[in-house]
Amino acid sequence: MNAPLNMNRRALLKATLVGGAVLAFDARFAFAQAPGEKAIIINAYIRVNPDNSFVIGSKNPEVGQGVITMLPMLIAEELDVDWTQVTAETTIADEKVYGFQVAGGSFTTPMNYMPMRQIGAAARQMFIKAAAARWGVPEDTLTTSGGRVSQTSGSTTAKRSVTYAELAAEAAKIAAPDLKTVPLKDPATFKIIGQSKIGVDTPAIVAGKPLFGIDVKKPGMLHAAIEACPAYGGTLTSFDADAVKALPGIIAVVPLNSGYNPKGPHDAVAIVAESWWVANQARSALKPVWNTEAQKRFSSAAFKASAEAKMAAAPEGSVHKAGDAAKALASAAKTVTARYDYPYIAHATLEPQNCTAHFENGKIEFWAPTQLPADGRKVVSEALGIAPDAITIHMTRIGGGFGRRLMNDYMVQVAQIAKALPGRPIKLIWTRTDDLRHDFFRPGGWHDLKAGLDGEGKLVALADHFITYGKDSKPDTGAAMTATEFPAPMLSDVDLSVSYVESNVPTGYLRAPSSNALAFVFQSFLDEVALAAGTDLPELMRRTLGEARVMKHGNRPGMDGSVPEFNTGRARAVIDKVCQMAGWTGRSGGDAGNGVRKGRGFGFYYSHRGYFAEVVDVTVAKNGKVSVDKVWVAGDVGRQIINPINALHQAQGSVIDGLGQILSGQKIEIRDGAANRTNFHDYPLPRIGDAPADVVVEWVVSDNDTTGLGEPALPPVIPAIANAIFAATGKRIRSLPVVPAELAV
């Protein structure tokens, strides 16, 4: 049931293959120059204006993670221009020019930190060569600063200076140097990297200016609304096209495939009108009949019953097995057992799914809020039967993605509509209800856990029977658990097994995929284990991590499919740091009077190559409502924080996002094969009043490659809150989301 997502991690390496060919590329189609503009293009990323200002391209989708600021910062630093001279602009989607363009997996920084610096440095060398040729002087007598080349040494007594703009025409003709050998700045001399820069699109967002996919306007544009089969996998039997067409303002009624199975049977109908309001209101006259008989057996209640039955039976497969966990558990001084579960949840992006497309003369042009344009190009090519080169994709600002817009079903839908009505742009917009009911949900799961402790309170054995959604011994998208889930690699006796519950529900990746659920399970369970060991979770973590060493370990495969290294020393460093920040003295909490209880909890997690430890203080009211008072975050994402203010915001946003998953009541229920949520009243997001009064973030800078941080700060906060609730109330949170009534006194 899942839409195609061909995120081959080996393909992600293409993003690093931005060699001299890219710099020599005449990028007339990479930037949309204003009419009459006389800028000179240096390469696919850099355009020089006559006033010595610069337009620098950001090649990856901007989804709120700040890449439209960060990537140009890297280029501008090595180009040696002032940030005040720079305007940042998103490039078009063209993987032949820019390599893999994606907003997902926190890949943007590790993929692009060095290549973008090299691109800026290579362009700087081109300006130096142009000046040297103009003046007839050696290149090593020239320096750069603020977008100027100056001669500060050499035989001439006259010291000269020229702007990049004055040299641009000459520089653009010079062959680009080899990116692998171009000299880069010493980080100690950075003027832009490491300095806080407000997001380049923030002023426009605050002012409400059109930036997002939903804001796109094109001459002659028509508007489309869509009615899709509520039960996933159902098909369209009939609909009343005549009744809809009889309404004023209606242009067309187009049956189509929703995108779950391109080229499959029709399972949706689009209504096209002169305005979106007219199109959406006309849905009531459509009277579709759906064939959903086969889907009625799927429900949350049925999934739970199936999971319980499978939990009682032998596992269907193995995720990881080492030693003899059963024997080690039987001989352990103490054993701890518990069952945990978590539900389907939605991405609930603030900007509902939308896309604009214009089909004409066998070609199609998109204005798409997509996180993965290359996959959009592929699925549209397959659905429409046109060549990939006949597809142009303009990447718009995205109003929330979190993994939802890795799935390009909305592109497939509008492509079918646009092909049926060639010659006029079509903008498709979903309603909030459409968005919540036709998501690619974060899959749920169930865990039956057992841990064994020796006489000294050391964790020596672990077993987990994991029940997840899948079929034919394969997990659904985003539902897998890897063999290296912590603390499995640290133990000699481990048995991680799995069984599968069949479902019709489409699933996908949600911010910190898998990790957002597994961190809750394992760090909450380890808090139980720590209590049995007579200690707290930070100390149990230290004991389990052992001495500082590097292991081939990780819960997120690398860009080339390899397992990343896990450094136990880095893990211990962030644990120690956050404990120092919060003044952690051990498990604490309890009755504060008048039915109010307070507690403190801890959580650690390693994901997307980032190490994060977090401490949370909570207050539990008499009625059971949980308030998060303060959060401390310690993170290690390598040797360089590129844009400190954005790094702070990413970590703080992750905390609030995770808070919503545990406390806001987020849960998708399935009935008769369909999701039953309709809007934010029954699928609530955290509001301003729910946010902690303070989220303190500090970085543990380590001498390691710089990595992304859009995701790894999220997972630890969920178990930290759960553990804090236990400290406050003595009640374990083993099922998400938290139900306040169960904590009331």
C-alpha cells in the first residue's frame, strides 16, 4: 500500500559528486533571473550581480530545517564574501546538476558540508585567477575579502583592489579547479560559519508573504479538490459526475489513482473549478461509491488482538541473536519484564498536502513542496508514461514535512489532473481532514521485554519480542528495528525477535523514523532496569557503555548502506554533560502537596549520527494533566555548529515535537480500514501553553565530522518525560499517548 520511495542510500553518495563539471555548468536553468537582470553566472550555485551582491543557491528542499540559510553560508564562507552581500535562493530540482536533493534523514549537513565549502573555494580561486591574469601578477600575491581581490604583496608598489563583480565575466570563463585539491579556510578564520544567522526566509514568513506551495499562483490557474477512498486499498465503483458538472464554476471531474499504487485502479476523484472553494464544496454532490469490503477487517481493535496473539506465540523471525539470552535470563540475579506499545501517528503538517502542475505538449512542470524531488520525478514519469527529462520541478518552501513529503502521492495526483486538462496550470489542495486521513503514518508496535541483571547490578541479558506491522516477513515502511538497537550491541546474550501484523494502512517515515518510538520503549524500560539495579538510568547507561571505544554500531544505516560507528565515549560525554547542566543527583520526585506531584526523568539516544541526552522536569496536576516545566539538552553533532541560532531552534523544536507525541493525545485509530481523525480538535498538536518555560541546549563539541541535527534531538525527550512521570507518580507509562485520567488522584 505504500507509495514508491526509492531512497537508495547508495544513491545519496551522488550528492558528493559535485566536481568540476558542476562548476563549469552554464546554469541558466538553475536560477530564475528577474527580467532584465544582468547577473553573471559563475557556476550552478553562484550568481554575481553588477553591484557586487551575490545570489547563492541552496540545492536541497527547505522544510523548516534551515538549509536555505545553512548551505549558502558554507559557500559564502569559502567564497570570501560578507553575509550582507548574499541573497539565498532555492535551486530547481535537477539531480544531474546538483546530485541527490533531499530533506530527510538529517543527511543535508554530512552530505554537503565539505562539497559546498569546496564549491565556494573553487569560485574564489577563479576570481583570483581572473585578477592575476588581468594584472599579470602571481596568484600568491593576491588575497580576498568581502567579495574583492586585492594585491597586497609583490614587486609592484601600487596596491590594487577589484570587486568580484568587475571580474565576473573573466572568472566565468576560467576552468573550475579540482574540488578535491582546492585550498579551504582554516576553521579558526571563519567569519560566517559558526556565527548565528537569522533564517533568510524568516522575515517573509513573519510578514505572511507567499513562499509555500499552497501560495503558488500562475496565470490562468485552475483549482482542484480531491475525494479519495477512505479505506486504504479500496477502489472507486461509481460517482455522479453529471451532478457535479451541473454546479456553477465546475470545469471537470477527473477519476484518478490516489498515488498509493500508481497505474492501479481508480480510488479517487478530483473536481476542478475556477476556485478551490467551489471545487471543495462540490464534493458533497459527487456521491462516490467505494468497494471497501476487503478492507473492513482492518481496525485498531483487530490489530491489538492479533498482536496479543502473536505475543503469546513463538516469534516469526529474528532481528538479532547473540549468545543464549534465555539461559542468561534464567540464571540472572534479577529479571525485569514489561510490555510497551505505541500507536500509528500522523505527520500533521501545518501546510496540508498540495501541488501545482502545468501539462502541455507532452511535458509537465511542477511547483512542489516535496522533500524528495527525484522520487517525485520517477513516480510521475511512471504514472504518466513520459520521460523524466520532460518533467521540471520547482521546489517551493515547505510548511512542515517531518517525512510526510518524502512521499510524492500529491505530485502523482495533480499530474493526472493536469494531463487531463492540458494547457492550464492546476493547483491541488487537500483539506485538513484529507491530510489526517490520507497520511503515510508512523507505524505502531508492541514490545515484550525481558532483562537480566547480575549480582552487581550490571545488565547482562536482553530479550525483546517485537510485534510490528508487516507482511511476508517484511516490515512496513518505517516499522523496522535494527540489530544494533541499544543496548543490544553491548551485551553478550541478546535475543531480538519479531512477528508481523498485517495491515492495509500506508506507512512512512516520521521525524527520527523508528527512533521516535524505539527510544521511548528502550530508554523507559532501561529506567525500570536501573531501578531494579538500585541505581538511576544515567549510571546504568555508564555501566552498560563501558570504556570509551568505537564500535560498528548504529540504528540508522549510512548513506552507502554501511553501519555507522558508535562511540561510547561520545555517548558518555553527553550523558555527563546533561547531568551536570541539570544538577542531576539521582532519581527524584513525588508529592508536592494538594495532589500536585513533581518528577525528573532522563533519556539518551543515538540516531542520525547525533548523540543526545536530555533531562526533563514535569509537574503532574491532581487531574492527571502533565506539564513539562524545563528541559536540558546536551548534544554532540561533531566539530562544527554551522548556524548556532538555527541549531538551538532545531533542538528546541525537536523537544516540543516529541512532547506532542507523548502528551498531546496524538493517536490514529483505524476502523473499517480507514483513519478516523478529522482535524486538530481530535488530533491535537502542542500549543504555546504546552511548551516548557525553558529548553536549555548546550553542545559537546567533538573532533568528528559535522552531522545533521533536525532529528536526533527528538527521541530522548519522549522517554525522559515518561521516566519523569514515573518519578512523580510511581506509575509507569508503557503505552502512548499519556492518558491524564490514569494519572489523576
